[in-house]
Amino acid sequence: MTKNPSLVHSKPEGMGLLHSAVYLNQAEMVELILEAGADPNLRQDHLQLTPLIIAVQEERPSIVAVLLEYGADPNLRCAEDSTALHRAAFLNDALSARMLLEAGADPKAKDAAGLTPLEWAIHEERQTSLGKIGGRNNEEVAGVIKEYIQGD
């Protein structure tokens, strides 16, 4: 990477090197790529996924922490207009939700369907780019989000 720094910014087939390292759960590689100057907010072409959204969706809180440390924006949205906090809420990932909120994630952000992260945590059924998803009641992450909403 140091001999060819353009590699950290390349997006073969719509996915950057950073996206790939996140998908493959390579935390040390993620940090090396970021140290080499990769943009932590680079979007994947098709679904407009950021490395942060991927890290949350793949349930990789240690990588979420690294990305936030290197300036990943917790309020960037993917093609379906959801944020990393929406994904954390859906997955009941209270640890990632708390990190995102501490980094400035908007707990009142609405997705394309008009749903907030809190509603993703408790909404009975929703349609995403991944298909129809059944009902959930993610009380733990709902509690974390409610704390931040009440603190406004």
C-alpha cells in the first residue's frame, strides 16, 4: 500500500479495499488501510454502504470502534436511506448503538419508510434491500436509544 497508495482508494466491482477488510473481519487490516489514508466514509457503489454500516450489519463492534476513531460519519445513509444506527437497532446491537450515539449518530433520523432507529428496534415488520424481515422487539438497544432521545 505504501508503494501504491492509490490501492487504498480503489473500488474494483464497487467495493473498496476497506469495505473488503470489514466484510472479512480483518480489524488490523482495517486500521492499516485507514492509516494509509483510506476514506472511512467511502461508499460501495450499488447499495451505497459505508464501511461503518457494513461493520454494524456484520456485527463487528471492534471494527465499528476503529472506523469511528478514524472519522467515520455515523449519520451517512445507504441507498435505502438508513444509517448505521438503524442497522444496530435492528440487530439489537446495544454496544455498537452506544458507540454510534456517542459519536453523534442522530437517534431521530428517518429512513425511506419514515422509520427511526427506535422504530426499527420495535417495529413488527419491515422491508429492506435484504428482503422482508419479521417482527422483533429489541428492548436492549431500544433502551439505549431512548436514553439519548431523552437527553436531547
